[in-house]
Amino acid sequence: MFSSLCCENKVYKNLVNGQWIDSNTGNLIEIFSPVDDSIVGKIQAMSKKEVDFAIENAKEAQKSWRTIPVNKRAQILYRAAELLEEKTNDIAEIMMREIAKDKKSAVSEVQRTADYIRFTADAAKSMEGETIPADSFPGFNRSKISVVTREPLGVVLAISPFNYPVNLSASKIAPALVAGNSIVLKPATQGSISALYLARVFQEAGLPAGVFNTITGRGIEIGDYCVTHPSVDFINFTGSTEIGKRISQISTMKPLLMELGGKDAAIVLEDADLELAAKNIVAGAYSYSGQRCTAVKRILVVDSVANVLVKKLKFKIEKLKVGNPLQEQVDIVPLINVKAADFVEGLMKEAQEKGAKLIIGGRREGNIIYPTLFDNVTLDMRLAWEEPFGPILPIIRIKDRDEGIAIANKSEYGLQASVFTKDINSAFYIADKLEVGTVQVNNKTERGPDHFPFLGVKSSGIGTQGIRYSIEAMSRPKAIVINIGD
Ligand code: NAP
Ligand code: G3P
């Protein structure tokens, strides 16, 4: 597969039971580049029958995979990390074409993923069980002891989004595998080719046949079938809140780990280092054109320092390079598709119609939205509440930190938030009251480093990722109680 990288006539197969197979449907999905509309390759639109085969095969393969010692599973992960690193530039090139990611971010994603896989293997080897004597509980003595180990759950269905097709697939695959599960990966259609190269890496690393199978096809056509499949034991989903809520409604009794949408606020207080705040906000809001769940998606700034902050933000936004990631290193790239660009444009127009002050940007060329900053955004505007997944940032002026907390918590989302202040007591006062998974103090909102807990509350998710947390989420305790005669 690596020999001939993506080229327009390349048809990508799926990995099932250790073989790369074509779908019998003969239905292919053409993947076009958001950069120049050139064809990147074709993927299979698998049938429900083929989904059955991939999942049932994974179920069968898991029975022996669970018996492989953790140190052997870890060895395969170390090899996968090594192979991934060797192929960094190849896979980065594919991502640049398939999801219009700039080269620096694409290379960083692949390298981060190799580190993630290695760290996961290390973590698994140090995760032991426990023994619990009964006599700490009233009425019991030391004749009873519980020996607790961790068990895999079975077949993990991993569903990943377009924006991190390698990292947000591997962040499901590696912990699932090292815990003894088998994995069936359904990547985002736009991102499938990048994800299939990752699957190839895991196969070459020595995974037994069937332990890792892939399913490609449009979520709208096979998604419901996958998430309600009787042989799926766990669903690890990253994507939009809309789809996440749908999955949680129909996948009865299946344990879920979900990372969904966000509307991360940057709260800037009057004593903040405004230069630091501006630097972090611009990096946090506009990298990969804001197509990150943890992007800074609103600024709540105390009015007394807002004008100075606006000037600093504008100065830095003006320096952002807009263009074609295949031609040069750029900051702002085309959005993933026309629908995404239309959505962002709609938010821009509504904000302007309702009186928001355009500071910079507000322009669109094809799928490129120029980095945009609005001041004086009010709470009646969609931009104050909706997730753009694009390079557009609203400034909402507040009178004090309590108003900032109230507005931040009014959002349906609860992924992350940033607080910029020099007063650590104020930082903790705010952090304590924010209804989010993570509060960044004097830094942009972001997921890494990947061993930190990463979670969303409210409409931003269910459960906690982060290497050890993910291994725990995709495994369970097994208690063996020894009753020793008196
Ligand atoms: P999306 O449209 O929700 O798609 C995510 C995944 O779900 C894709 O693989 C998609 O397949 C699949 N899918 C679609 N319909 C499905 C169904 N009925 N059942 C099962 N799976 C289905 O999200 P996206 O456009 O890829 O990513 C953008 C959104 O995801 C944003 O809201 C962003 O905030 C969120 N996101 C969150 C995080 C996080 O860590 N919290 C990270 C990245 C993205 P198809 O591609 O074939 O439709
Ligand atoms: O949207 C993907 C989410 O996981 C963000 O990751 O590392 O860019 O904060 P990061």
C-alpha cells in the first residue's frame, strides 16, 4: 500500500481478518481533496453484510487475543510506533491532500501518535490489579480475600472524526488493543485513506488476523447499523454532538466513550498578561482553521482591557498566512468541505446583521474563510453559542469574572476553558465554578499532553480519554474471591 501512495485511480481496500479486501457491492466513494478538488483515491462503501463479517471476525479473533500476555501486546504497539514514525512524511502528505492539513500540523499529528502508542504500551505494563482483604468491612475476617484483575470488554467499535484521522483513531485503537480488546475502526469518510494507512502500520507491526478490522462507508448509511450491532461491546466515538447524541440514543446498553463538540471560552481578566493571552488565543482559535474541538471559540474579556486585547489580537491575526497547504506552510487552510464553509459564512453574516463589529476577516474564497474576529458580540447572536469549526472568533465583553462564569456555563458545551489572570486565587475561583472537563490557566485550550485526562461534560461528551483513562474505560475489573477455611 505504501509503495504507490494516493493517486487518482487508487482504490483502497479494507483490512478484514488480516486480508485487504474489496467490497462485493462494487460501490466506491471518491475522496476529493478540499485543497484543489483533485481526487485523492477511492474507498469502499461496505454493505451491512460486510460490516457483519468485519465485526463477527473481530469477535472471534478477540478470544485468543485476550490470552496474549500484555508484554507481547506491548511489543506489537512499540513496533507500530516505529513503523508509523518511519512513514511520517508519507502519511503526512496524504493528510495534507485528504483533509487539507498544513504540513507542520500533519507531521506533528503522526509523530504525536507514535509517542501516544508507545506511552500506551508502557502504561499498560504498569497497570496491575489489587487484592482486598475482607476484614476491613464490619463482620468479616481475613478468611476472605478478593483478587482483582482487569479484563477486556470484547469488540471495540472506534469511530473517528475527519480532523485527526490518524491520532484520534490511534487514541482509540492502542488502548483498546493493549487492554485485550479487538477493534473495528470506522474512520470519517474524509480521512479514511489516512486511517487505512494507520491500519496498515498496525498490521505490519504483527497484529494477529482479525484483531484489527476496518469498515469504510458513509456514516449516514452504515453508522446506525454499526452502533447497534449485537457483537459490538463498546463504542469509542469522537465527532459532533449531533451524531454523538444519536448514537447514545440508539446503542442501548453499550458502554460509551464520547468526545463531542465544544465552545471553549477564553476568559480574560483585567490583570491578565494581555500579550500572553493574545498569543495563546490566536494559536488556539485559528490553528488548522479552527477545526479542532478544543479550539478557543469565544473570548469573554473584562471590558476595561478589551480594547487593548482587540488591538493585540488584530496585530497577530494579520500575520496569519492563508493559502494552499500543498504549496507552502500556511496557518489558514481550506475548510473540509463546502457545507462547513457555508455554515461558518452563515454565522458571520448573522453576527454582522445583528451589529457585531468586524475587526478583521469576514471574507471567503472557495472553502477558505479568512481568519475573522468580531468584537461586541451579543448573546442574541448564533456566533455566541454555536460551534463554527472554522477560523471565526467572537469577543463578548463582560463586566467581571462572575459574569464571565455565568456566560461560559450557559453554553450547552463543556469541553475546556482558559482563564488568563495573574492572580492564582482568581484562577481557582473561576476554575472551580466552570462546568467543563478541563480549565487551562494562562494557556490556550488543548488536549495534550495525551496522558492528561481529556473529557467533555454536558453536550461535549461522555467518559474520559487520556492514555490510562482510555485503557481503564475499555476494560473492567474481574474479582476472584478466595474463601480460606477457618
Ligand atoms: P461527525 O460528522 O460527527 O462525524 C464523526 C464520525 O461519525 C465520522 O466517522 C462519521 O462518518 C461518523 N458518523 C456519521 N454519522 C454516523 C452515524 N449515524 N452513526 C455512527 N457514526 C456516524 O464529525 P466530524 O465532522 O468528523 O468532526 C467535526 C465534529 O466533531 C465537530 O463537532 C467537532 O467538535 C467534533 N470533534 C470533537 C472532538 C473531541 O475530541 N471532542 C475531536 C474532533 C472532532 P462519516 O464521515 O462517514 O459521516
Ligand atoms: O479536535 C481534536 C481534539 O482532540 C483537539 O486536540 O490536541 O488539537 O487540542 P488538540
